[in-house]
Amino acid sequence: MRPSWILLAGLLWAQAALALPLVTVIESYHPENSWDKDYLQGIKSKLDGVAELSFISLDTKRLPTSEHLQQARMALAQIQQQPPALAILGDDAALALLGPKLARMNIPTVFLGVNAAPERYFEGGKLPPKVTGVLERPRYKPNFALIRELLPHTRRILVLMDEERSAHILREDILQLHADGVEVQLISALDGWKKVILSAHENYDAVVIGTYQALVDETYRNVDADEVMRWSQANSKIPLFGFWDFQIGRNAAVGGVVLTGFEQGAQAGSMAKLQLQHPVQTLPLRYGGSGRVMLSRAQVERWKLSISPALRSRISWLP
């Protein structure tokens, strides 16, 4: 009969052999945010049963900028306490605040939802060998073309956003397009946002809602993003459009050529899985989707929009 310690050692060895590698997902924002909800589901669709997932939220949309570095320090302390086999960073803030630190710790990193050139966040303007990911590039030109097809007399389009980090990057990208009749405005407070929405019809034919999750009220408290969209839809005198799927719906924007968080997360999850299985392999950057035409039936009816047969065949409909 074998001694019990030999049986216990064998059991522990077997458990260790079956242990899944730890992957830590660091969100720039918060898990209740629509974009985060979707990309977290995408990540899980590829890594469930492949890795043990842990999650850290930096909450940079709801917290003031002055607290972001402290959030990053707390996240880094948690990572140092339990170093993962791989980290996934969601969006620009997480990459900027933690990407270089994870690279110095030699932790393989996959990012997603990054709007800026990712190299700008690293010393020397070059990505470290173990850092790769999915770029987020909203479909600006196709969106403006869609608006002009649905609203043939459109002359001027306003892109309206808050003043969070990503908004400044998106504004740079849009301005570089030199798109005729397109203007960009950044607003930090809800009161200013409402004034722009209420008067937009005086100068524009359509509004594209960009980022709005970082708006604050008169006490500098973060405003509920869903409520911002509902109010904007109910009070705008011209049609609203969006760059992301979660912005489209009965009580939201008419539509757009949209990106999805799920697709970004699934791509990042697939890259993480490959990285875990083949640690030596260097994965090239990916682009997060070509965009799909998504329209709300209720909003199309509200604004009495005419849709051509060619466009109708490309549409994903929402209520």
C-alpha cells in the first residue's frame, strides 16, 4: 500500500497539470459600460475553458482625470501580487497607463479598442515584442456617406463627443479626413451637451453621437450614459447617428455603419489564446471589423427616411 503522502503528491501534481493559465483583463472603463459588457463577452467566448480570467476596472470614464494614476497604481499592485500569464488591456487609457509597465514586467499583452497609434504609448515609439492587439477604427467616411444617402439634402454634419481621452483621439482622426461639411465639437458637461442638441438643427442636418459616457452634471458627478442617449434622442430636432452598435435603437440613434464591442473582444480573445498556446509567436496587429450597417426601425419611421433596395439588402435591423 502506497503512503498517503505519495497519493497526495500525485493528486496535487495532477491538479497543477490541469490548472488553467491566468489571464487578467484590465478595463479602462467599468463593467456596466455597454462597450465593456460587449467586449468582455467576446473575450469570454474565446477563453472560457482555456484560461482563468480575472478582471480589474480603472473606471476612467466616471472618475476624474486626477484619480487615474492612482487607479493604475492599484491595478499594478494587484498584478504584481498575482502575475498573470497574459494581460488583456481594454481601450487607450489602460494601454497608456499600464502597457509600458507590463512590458517591463515581461508579461505578454493583448490590447483592444485602441484608437491611437499604440506605439505612441511606449518609449521610443515602438511596440515591445510581447505586445500586440486589436485597433479600433470607427468607420467615419462610410457613416458620413450613409447619412448623405438617407438624408440627400445634407450639407453639414456635427460629430458630438465628451472630452474623455478617446474623444480627443477621435477628433484628430476626423479632422485629418478633411471631410466636407463635417464639424467636431467636444463638450464636458451635460448642460452644455443639452444646449448643443437643442440648437443643432439651426446649423446642421444630422448629429453623429461619438463618446458621451464621461459627461458630468453641475456637481461634476458622472451622468448615466443611457440617460444621455435617451434624452438626446427625445429632444433632438434632427436625426442622430452613431459609430457603435450599442448607440442604435428605439430610444437611441437612427443608425450607422457600426463597430461592435463583441467583435473586438472576440478578436482579442483569439489572439490571447494563440499567444498562450504559442508563446514564441509574434502576432501582427489586427483591425477590429469593417463595420456593418445597422438601423432602428422605429427611428427610420420617426424621421420618414427612404431606403433604397441596394441599402436595404445590407441592413441589420433593430427595433
